[in-house]
Amino acid sequence: MANVFVALGANLGDPLQQAHEAITAIAQLPLTHITQTSPFYRSKPLGPQDQPDYLNAVVQINTGLSPLDLLSALQQIETDLGRVRKDQRWGARTLDLDILLYDDIVMNTEILTIPHYDMKQREFVLYPLFDIAPQLVLPDNTPLSSIIKNVALNGMTHWSS
């Protein structure tokens, strides 16, 4: 079983409900079980600022699915929960599920990059990840604790409904 961290983000509809439904769906994937879920955070949008704040979290899972099979399953969950893929980068969305880390695998294909290509700069990924894995060391041997020291919260707060 692989140890995997999945980032969750939502800012359309009812983000809290979307998050709970996504976590439930992830838990129902074959050969997969959730080991931890971070607290929920509220963060400003990364892209256009004329959109609602995001709810962000990180889920740790153990899975027997391959990285590409897991990606396919997560994209199906996004679709099932109402995500419509548009050409706008960093636009508003009902749900975004990204594989951050998959064991110590490093891969870069046209459809999947592990570790997630920009996770070291994103407070809305790093802080929830740190909440559930403070001793984590990334595949490049960088401790998560040393990365987080250099990334500001940028106004991010815990989510309150």
C-alpha cells in the first residue's frame, strides 16, 4: 500500500459540503483507506481575485491504486461532484483534487507530476499537510518543516462555517 497525500480545494457551491462528499468518495475507492484528514482552511484564490475564497485541506490515504489509476479515480470524483473543466487556469471550481505525494515516487508525465509541481510555494497545501505530517520529508530529502518556515500564511485562516 502506498502512502499518498491528496490536496482538496473548493470555492463554488457549498465548499464544506463538497469537501465532505469528496472525502467520503475517496474513502470508498477500491484498495484505499483514509488515514488522516487535515483541518479545513480558508484561503484567497491563487488566480483571479473576483472569485470566492477557497476551502483547502489535505487527506492522507493508503492505497493499492497506481498513481495513474488514482489520478483517474480522483478526476472521476471531481466530475461526479459537479466539476466542469474549463480552460481558465486557477479559476473557480466546485472541487479540485491533486495528488501531492505518492510514497517517494518522482514522476513527470504529460498528465501527472509527483510531487505536485508547485506545492512548495502554496500555503494552502503546506499548512494542512504539516498539520497531519509534521515530520514528513519530501522525495528530494527536504523536510516539510524547513519549507513551511519560508511560506507565509497570506491571510489563510481555519475554515469556520
